[in-house]
Amino acid sequence: MSDQDAETGSEQVERGAEPAGTPGERRGSRLAYVAHEVRNPLSTALWSSELLGRLSAAERGGARGQKLAALCLRSLVRLRTLVEDHFLAERLDAGGLPQEQEVMVLAERLREAASRRPAGSGAIEVAVDEGLLVVADRFLLDRLLDALLGVAGGGGAAARVAGSMQGESVAVRVRGAPPPPWGLDDPLRGAAPDPSGRALSLPVARRAAEAVGGSLRIEDGEYVLSLPGRAG
């Protein structure tokens, strides 16, 4: 098994190709996709850890050991992202996530989200007025912004975030890496693997936006997020 094969898998099937069925069938199909996505990075982490254990102390500190350690770390980060997104989606679907509404400065939350992105992410320009306030649960808002900025800045793409007050809502427009062709849909059984680990990020962002009383859509190559707002 090569390092690349271990990280990406070999299936390359069009996402969303499986026909829609009942809600239970769609959930089962999504769970099958998640199980497959989890298996790849877990297998890679176990495989690289096993190889590391077989190396001598000198080899572990050398180039080969460092490569295996980096591969193991990437796989575990990918696995963590998938698992956290999956369980958050399940809790939101079940309505089992209590919320605490707060008034927050949007620009501050965006800067915090930008600072949490992994190394190698593209630059993020936050062009949002400091007076823009949003009303939402802090945890859900942060997970929503993490997902959007992570996907928009994927592959090292530069991204820009703009915001404006529209009536009683705040409209946030995020432009960066082109949105995937499947948009905000849940991945289903047979969909292509995602080596970034963010296969569930956009579906989770959509759910989180709806849970806080807003919405998320794709329009003209941008992510358009609507959030409950308040004049500053």
C-alpha cells in the first residue's frame, strides 16, 4: 500500500449518484458513506503506527520515521474531523443539542475561526464591519464558520468574507475555492472519497445555520450565509 493510496482510497464514484429514497434509506446510505470514509484514515493511522513501532530508534528519528509520523497525524486529524462532523450532524438531526443564544461581534468570530484553520490553508480576508452583530449559539456559530472557512480555503485557496445587514438578518458571503458540484447535499453510499476529511463539513454547516435560525446556500460560486442579526 502506498502512502497516497492509504490516504485517499481507490473508489472514484460520483457523489450523490445513488437515487433518493425514504428518509431512513437516505440516512442509511449516508451512514454507509461515513463508515467507509472513517475506515480509510483509521487503517492508515494503524498501518503507519505499526511500521513506526518496527523501526529502530535511529530510523524513527530519521526521514522515514518523520514521514510515517506525519502520515499518521494527517490521518488522525482527518478521522477526528469526520467523526466530530458526523456526530454533530446526528445531534442536530435529532434536535438533541441545547442552545444558548448570545449577541456576538461577527468579525471577532470570523477572525477566531480563521486562526483555527490548519497549516497550508489559504489566506482569509475578513471584510466585515466591526459593528455587525449576530445572535446565535456560540458553539454552533463557531462550528459553522470553521466549516465554511475550512472548505473555502481548501487546497491553499485564498478566501474573502464580506458581510452586511439586510433587514433583521446578517448576510455573510464567503468566496474562495469553488464550491463542490454536490453543493450542500449529504454524501451517500458510493460517493467519491474526500482526502481532506471535510466530506461532511458543508452538510453540517447547513444544519447548523438552520438550527440557529438562519440559512446557507450557494449562489454565483459563493457561500451565502444568513444569520439572525442585531444593529450595533
